[in-house]
Amino acid sequence: MRKPFGGERAVAIAAPLTLLLCLSTLSAAPVQAQESTADAAQLDPLVVTATRTERPLSSVGSSLTLITAEDLENRGTDYVADILREVPGVSVTRSGGPGALTEVRLRGTETNQTLVLIDGIEVNDPAGASFFNFAHLLAADVARIEILRGPQTVLYGSEAVGGVINVITKSGVGRPSGAVSLEGGSFRTGQANASLGAGGERYNAFISGTHMRSNGISQAKSPGGSLKPDGYENSTVFTKLSARPVENLELDFVARYTRYDQDIDDFTTRAVEADLQTKGDQRYGRAQARLDLFDGHWQQRFGATLTRMKARDYNSGNRTNTAIGGKTKFDYQSDVLFDTPEFANASHLVTLGLEQERESVELSSAFADLDRSFRTRSVFGQYQIDLLERVSLTAGLRHDANQHFEDAQTYRFTAAYNHVETGTRLRASYGTAVKNPTVTELYGFDQTYQGNPDLKPESSRGWDIGIEQDLFQERLTLGATWFQQNIEDLITGAGRTSVNLDGRSRSRGVELTADLDLSSGFSLQGSYTFNDTRDPNGDRLTKRPRHSGSVNLNYRFLEDRANLNLGVLYNGNQHDLAFDQNFNTSVVSLRSYTLVNLAGSYRITDNLEVFGRVENLLNENYEESYTYNTPGRAAYAGLRLRF
């Protein structure tokens, strides 16, 4: 059976339209797979991120990886960022232990060029350089994660230059049920989670709460030995509600709140011991109405989103800085579906979207007082067509009108070819993207960093091409993707300000995946990424390993009551920046490292489960960020009760 995670779906062709139509002549190829088309369709999961509409994964022309709740549970993952390390084309950098700054990059692009969604809510922080810090995103009650790579501005706007990470939490299903779990382990870490949900024909409801606390480790890496640990505390609650008052109308509401308390160290020319602290809270909410007309052939969605992220910095208990970022967004999407059986048995889907977004930033400290906002109005359109039950094509166009910059137009094309009988899937995508400068890049934030109001938006274009093949009656799936992305006017730090780099920066490489069902409860998944990144001067970009990969072996046994999971992560040599007292930079090299993780679980009864894991089993000593510490070997165990 083909697994949705680990079987990389990104594949296609350089000239998608011509080649895919030619490939349709392969319909007479010998049948190698034994399953029928109907059976294969049942195994093909639906995804929503690639087109903003539900699509079978095999018909998506973009490069997309799906992580399921089972994947998260098998690995015992506490943080969403940790499982992203296994995804091809993704690099993760954590500057310390629990709660420390956690950056995620897609295909060599910058952190603020990756758009992050949680239940349809854009959570990139306008006051935090417009990127999302994954340090505070816990994995509890996450149902699925879709990682979409390549330029996605057409459907998602400015931050989606490198791609989109869409985190979707669980919903209430069936009769009322719930779960409670307790976990404890190294660094005096404890975590508790409780959830309750229910659903029927007319409603769905789910509520979840998680609290975790850890003494942590010292963020600063001391050459002479250990320093005072930096503790971390996180409380997260969210609820999802859905009602269907009439058959063709659905009303949805989701709200999420996270409060965290984090001890941090200072950074001068290196990370150093300090009595600093950050306290923050994140509020996300979205309300949406969906109306289906003409037997579902015309679907309309009206949505409103409100986010507010607040962080307060303290030095020896005295507040030194407050940063508030917010976003208000109203959106409308119309989807029209129709068929033309007389023309290649084709199905068509036309999407039109309207958005109005306002981003705001408030910064206050002894050295800065900033209150700015941006407004952007956008219109986008997309056309999807499925031909001959094998070929899927999309074309999209977007226009953004920003009050501070020139209007921008972006476009994107994708193509997919799926030959069920031979298990061959081809995919391609080509698109353009833009990334606006952040408020702090334009206007600065304190006496150490002065803004540059003359910055121009970054522009990008990228493509990917590849193939995925099922073998041995779908017990083995191999995938390969070749990609390249060029960015012009890349914004980078220069001393005490930021500038646009003249020339073109690029990221190109290859993603390889393998998914093997060994039967008897064993499954093996692996990935490898080669990613060569260069700035206009030909120098490697920082914090982007050229080589990275993962192998994950899972064994389910004792009539599925027990599970063991062994994961190996490899991160190759990468560059980082060192600073002197005048903020001048020099390049340093961080050596490669390999992490081995082991997780297991056992269901004592149908309702009670014991679980545990060991992270960094071989006690690897490594750096992800220059002079910042990383955890050594750590062990955790817990109980989960379902009712």
C-alpha cells in the first residue's frame, strides 16, 4: 500500500502541456498493478493546500508532502517542527532547547518566505520579521500537515515565496469522545493534554488544551561547561465548531490561544549567559460561511480572520520591549464546477478569490516607538481541468494592490499525469512570487538596527519537475524531483540596516524519496535532499545544508497494539554568520550531524496506552546555530487514556 507521508508527490515535466498530452497515449501500456482504478482512488488522500479546493493527491501538479496524525503519533512528536525535519526540501534550525527560536526554510528560501497556516489562519507574525516561530507550536491534536513547496503567491500572497505549511487540527466526529494524556522526562519536562469532541450530520465540535513545562537547557553554549538552564512554559487551547443549519449552508468557527514564558540568553558576538525573559501570547481566530448552490456546482466561501501576537521582553525582571503584530483579513472565494463529457471526458473547476488584508505592527521600548500598518487588496483566479481521467492542469493569476509598493502580478501553472495501471505519476509546476519588505526592515526597531524605507519587494520565479513510480504491487514507491528557484532583489542584513542585493540569488537541487512496505507490520520511509543555494556573489546562503536526509523504520505488532519507531536524521555541513562588536559579519562553518530517535507505544487496553521515546539516542554533540546549545540524550514517557 502506498503511504501518504514519505511518498513524495512532487513530480512532472518542463513543458507540461505538450508532454502530458503525449503521455496520454501510454494508456495501452501493460498492466503491472493489480488494483482497480476504483480501489486506487480509495487509497488516494484528499489535500486542500495546493489549489484551495479538495483534490486527490495524485492529481496535484505541485510538490506536496502529507503528514498524518498516525505519523505524528508513531514518532511521539511533541513539536510540529521536529517531524518537518523528515520532509524533503525542508531545513529546521533551533537556537537552543525547548521554546528557543525555531526557523523553518523551504527549498533554501528564507524563513519569512514560508507561509504558515493553522486551520486556514495565516500566522506569520508582522512584528516578528513576518515569519512564524515554530518554537511554540505543539503537535498535540494535529490531524494532518500539508507541506507545499515552490512559489505559491498566486493563491496565498506575499509570504508564500518558498511554499506553504498548512497545519490542520482535529475535528469532532461521531459520538462524544475524549482523551487525556500525561508525559514527563528529561530536563524536568512535563506535559498534559485533554481533548473532547463530537460530531453529527448538523454539527461538529472539538476542544483541546495542552500545558507543558520544562527546565530546558542553557541556550548559550559554554566552551568551559554547562550554564544555567533556560526554562520554558507553554499553555495552548483551541476550539473548532461547525454547524449546518440547512443542507447547503455550513458555518465554521475556529479559535486558538497560546501563552508562553521563555527564559533566553543574550547575544553579543556570541550567545552568552543572561537573565533575560520573553513572555508572549498568540490569539488566532477565523469565522467562515460556506454556501453550496446548484447541487454543489457553485460553492462560495466568505471568511474573516483576526490574529494578534504580543511579545514582551524582560531584563532581570524589568520590561525592556513590547512587540505587537496583528492581521485582519476578509476573503471571498467562488468555485464553479462543470463537466464536458463530449470533450475528453473533462471536468472543470474555475476559482475566483477576493481578499483585503491589513497588517499592523506596534513596537515600544526605551529606544523605539513604532506604529505602522499596511493594507493589501488582492484578486486571484485559477482554472483547473481534468482530462481523460489521467491528466490534470491548472493555471492561476493574481493581482496585488499594496498601498506602499507598486502593484504586483504573479502567475502559476501546474500539470500532473497519473497512470493508475502502471503506477506512474508525473508532475510539474512553474510560478512567480513576490515578497514585500517587513515593517522592521523598512523602519527599524531600535538603536542597533535602522530601517531602510527604500527597500524594494523581492521577486521570484521557480519550477520543479519529476517522477514517482510504484513497484511490486505498490509495496515500493520511488520519487525524484528536480527544482530551481531564483530570487531577485533579495533583502539581507548589512551592518545596522537591510539592503536589496543586486543580482539574482538561486536555490536548486534534487529531492529523492522512497516508501517501502515490508509487510509483517514493517514500513520504511526515506528521503534525501541536495540543495545548492547561492547569493548574487556566488556564496552559499547561511543555515541551508547542501545535503540532508532521513530514514524512518516503523514496526507495528501484537495485533497492532504495540508500535516501535526508529528515526535517523542527517543534516550536512552548513554556514552561519559570526558578528563582531560593530555588527560586521564573517562566515563560519557548522559541521554535519546525525540524530537517532527511538519511540514506542503499547495499548494496555482498548482505552489505555503507554508511550515513550528517546531523542538523540547517541548523544550527538552538534550546533544548529552558531554558539547556541542543543540538547543531548533525552528520554520521555507517558500515559494516554481515551474514553
